[in-house]
Amino acid sequence: MGHGGCGAVKATIDAKEVPGQISSLYPHIQPAVDQAGPNLEAAIKANAKIQAALLRQSSTVISGLVKGNKLTVVAAYYEIGTGAVSLLG
């Protein structure tokens, strides 16, 4: 689930060093920025979709459950200001 105003995605778009561990996430977020461009909300949503797909595929336990129709992994977007959650297609 991505969330509105995500600092890690914004920092990746800006390509600036930030304190703490967020900079270590850049390589994992960069494909979403490459796909969506500099629009923060679009990049956040793209990242949520990419990470959901990776989770469905990379975990042997989760992928087995998904293939067996016992689990569904979906991407979502959480708007912090309103509390609204929307599922992403």
C-alpha cells in the first residue's frame, strides 16, 4: 500500500540523499519513478503496483497461495488526509 505524500518516493524522484535508511530504498522505488515520471501520486501508485506484483511472485509461500486461489495480493493507495483507501488495478 502506497500512501499520499510518501517521503521515500519523493526523495527518489528528487534523487537527493536523505538521513536514515530511506536512501537504501531508492533502487527498489526507481522502477516506479521511471514508469510514472515526476508526478508524486502517480509514482506512489506505480510503486504500490510493482511491490504487490513482486510480493505475489517472490515469496514461495505467497505465490503458492495466490496460484491456489487462497490469497489475493492487491495494490492500494492510502490518502492520509482523508483516510480513504483505494484499490489499484
